[in-house]
Amino acid sequence: MSTVPRNTDQSTDRSLRLGLDYDVKDLALAEWGRKELDVAAHEMPGLMAVRAKYGPTQPLAGVRITGSLHMTIQTAVLIETLVELGANVRWASCNIFSTQDHAAAAVVVGPPAKGGSPEDPRGVPVFAWKGETLEEYWDCTLKALTFPGEYGELGPQLIVDDGGDATLLIHKGYELENGSDWVHGDSETREEAIIKALLLRVKAENPKKWHDVAKEWRGVSEETTTGVHRLYKMAKEGSLLVPAINVNDSVTKSKFDNLYGCRESLVDGIKRATDVMIAGKLAVICGYGDVGKGSAQSLLGLGARVMVTEVDPICALQASMEGYTIATLEDSLGQADIYVTATGNRDVIT
């Protein structure tokens, strides 16, 4: 039963019958995921060193950690590192399309040392699959935030967030229990309406859920510019419930992952999605921060003609001195083949 794809009618409640709470596409993908996970571990010596140094002392013993972060092979290495340090982990993706289903399956089945299998998974509860609907996405986030306990449901003590969605859900739920009428107002987007409906459903089932969660919540780490902006805004308003670590602005994130990571992943994503040749295409990069810089290099390396739009004069000057054409977005319309938005804002192209 566990190998039935998640998006079939037969998937409902199968994880509970197997004794491990999870919701992924297909546990039969675990063997493939484990092979890639082993390769990735060799490429992540920092985490391997952490396992070797701190694994024996179990500094995270019993700590409940929720992750809302892309469920990829590399994330799987992080998850299993947290487990080796003693943590009790539950995970959801932070994006409806970014999950690698074989990675999710491998984490649920668990490492070979635990003796798990698709028929008897012994790993970590994961709630993610590629192609979730927005309703499913927020339900998965809720499940990742809900730890079963001997005397009832518990919340996380630490959160590893990417984009701030897990943090947002807790804060909005907490505010609702304090009398906020935000959920009853008009919604600017369909996703906002989905969040409001979820919070109302949770409140009807457990009127004090989010206050109970907040009591034991000790902190959050955030690794995106968008999520960090949310946190700074809440901190300024005095509404931030816990201390937050700004991972996004650390040198190893902003100067390496944003730049070199995007340089690696952008064209891979475009190729997988479209299967078109990049060479000779006119590509427009909207925004020339670290993500825009890596994206421009990536496309240029495959022979694209690259145009940059940028409102910051210093960043625009940097792009010009790298040899890119500088233009307004309007000037590119009707000419470009590929658009990449790297501003952190929505509706850049409407």
C-alpha cells in the first residue's frame, strides 16, 4: 500500500496504518533517493563534520524541529543530520513545485541503519510532493507544525523556515485567538483566502492551538530575503513571538548560495521545464542583486543574449560594466524569449 502514488484515491490514511505519519508521493522512490542522498553527503562536508563532532553528545536530544524548506536531496542530508543530533523532526516543503519526490521518500523510509523499507518506513515524517495545490500546501505546513504527543498535540520548539510561511501561520493563528479580525477581511489573493479558511478551521477544532504552540516555541531561522523582511516588520511592530536568526544575510548564504547556487540551478530548471535551447535566446533578468548576478552568468554561459532591468543605479552600473544590456522592462516587451524575476517581489511582470 505504501508504494501507491500519493495523488491517487488510495493514498488516504495509508501512512497511519503503517505507523508513521507522512504524506509523500511514492515510497517506492526511496532507493533512488538514497543513492542520490549518499552522493550529496560527500558534497556537504560541513554537515558531515557536525555529525561526527556532535552526534555522540546528542545536543538536540528530544528537541522538536519543524522544517518548511524545499524538500530536495540536499535538504534530506540536513534533516538526517538533525536526527543524528537527537532532534524530533517533521518536514514540509516551502514551495508547491520544488519537492524531489525521491528525496522525500528516502527521508520517510529512513537510512539503511534503521532498517526501514517502503513497507515499513522508519524515518522522518515528511509532508510534501511535487505539484501540490495551494490547499494541500498549507495543510502540509500545518501537519509539519503538529507533533503527536502522549497527552495531545504539541508544536515545534524550533523552526527552520524558508519564505516565512510556517512563521506566518503561527503568528496569524495566534493573532486570531487574540481577537484579530484579519481572517474576516477581504483577501487580496486566492492563497490568502486559503490561509484564512485553514485558520478558521483550526480555531473551530482547537480554540487555543496557536497559544499552546507559542508557549514552547523557542526560535526560528529564516533563509530568504522575503522571509527576513517579514520578520523585521514583525519585530518593529512588537508582534514577533520568538527570537529569529537571519540566515539569509549570512555570508555563506547571500554571497554563495544566492549567487553560485542560482548560477547552477536556474538553467537546470528552465531546461527541465521547457526543454528548449538557450543559445541565441534573449533573456531578461529583472533585478541584479546576488540572485540576478548568478542568473545572468548562468544564461550567458549557455550563449543567451542577456538584458538586465534594475532600479538601483549602483546595481545597474555593475551590470553595465559586466557587459550586459541595461533597459527598462517595457523596452524588452515583444523582444525577449526568457524572463527571470529576481527582485523578491510578485507581479513584477503583469
